[in-house]
Amino acid sequence: MSGIPLTPEQEQLRNSLYEEYRAYMGEYPNRYHRDMPQNKMDEKEARMKELAHQLHLQLKESGYEPKHNKNVLRNRGVPPEDPKFYAHHHAVEDLLKLIEDPHLNDEPDDRTVGEEFQFKVYSEKWEQPDIYKLKRMKDGWYVEFLSFNGPCNKKGYPFFTRYLNYHGVSVPNDIGDWLGWLWDEAHKKGLTKEDVQNALDSLSNWLKIIEDQAPKTGIWENFR
């Protein structure tokens, strides 16, 4: 993927910043040693900060403002235009990477918000599986089964697990964690509708195995 087109001045700034970054990181493991005075590290960091700040402003002015990693943005606590933003090597490192790949931190399209999925629930009470409908919403799921329906969070709380328990289906205690992880993966990776449905089918088949292996004879015959 092509990087950001740099002017000669920007190219010079980028090269100087890269050299300062390499020198800083070369000394970084020894920053607590007696032979590495703190003021020396502070000077290196100050040079990086100034170069990175200048470069960022020039890139923004030319229409190529870097889109920083959300974790870097959160950890810095100030906007990228603030001179203090680049007073940490993680922010500088992110800037250098973004020059090489300006789409590095782009989030994929969340393609399945509003899509409806099926979740087959197997129970010893019925010959055919019950079909739950799960619609993936902006911040969770909307679950429907017969006259039962309602909005849930990413982990299916409160209605999804409540419906399963109500119908006597044996489920792992962490089923909600699995469902929540799937929601997050669909968001982060832009999973297709087929991807999400296949993942739900895997969870459904897992519950069926648990249900099939539940004790059903002897004293357990009339448990449910």
C-alpha cells in the first residue's frame, strides 16, 4: 500500500525524526542505568516531540493528517495538534508507521449491524429445535422467540440467557462471553453475515452436545 506523498521538506523532517527515534529507542533499554542521565533521555524525547509535531502540522495542512491508533489517542490524553502529544515514543512510532501506510488504523466496515440471524436451540422436550432470532444491533442484540423479545447487551443479557434457562436448556456459565466476543469480532473485523451465522451455528451445536450428554436415565429421568 502506498504511503503519504511527502514534499521535500516533509521528507527531510521524516528522515530526521526517524533517526532521532532510532537513537532514542537504542538507548531506551538503558534509561534507568547510572550511565544514562535522565536529562539525556529528556533531550532526545524533546527533539523527537518537536520534529513529530512539525511534521504532523505540515501533513495536516497538506490534507494528509495522520489517523492515530485509538489506544495512542486515549493514552496521550491530548489531541495530536497539541505539542505534548508526541512527548512519547509510542505516538512517534505510530506517526512513522502512518506515513508508510496511512490506512493502518482504519477500522473495517461493520457490515452486519441490523442483520438478523438464527440460533437453533435443541432441547430434549422437543423433536425439532426452537429457532431464536438474533438481530445484531449497534450496541448488542435484539432477541426474539415466539412472544418473548427484547434488547440485550453484547453478551445477550438479560433476555437471551434468560430464555435458555426458562426453556430448561443446559448452557455453560460463560455463554454470554462467547456471544459478546463474537459481537466484538464482527465489529472489529467487518465479518460478513455468513461469518456471523456460521459462528452462531457453532455455538448452537456446542449447546446441543451439552444437552445430548446430560444424564437422562435412572434417578435423572424425571429431572426436567
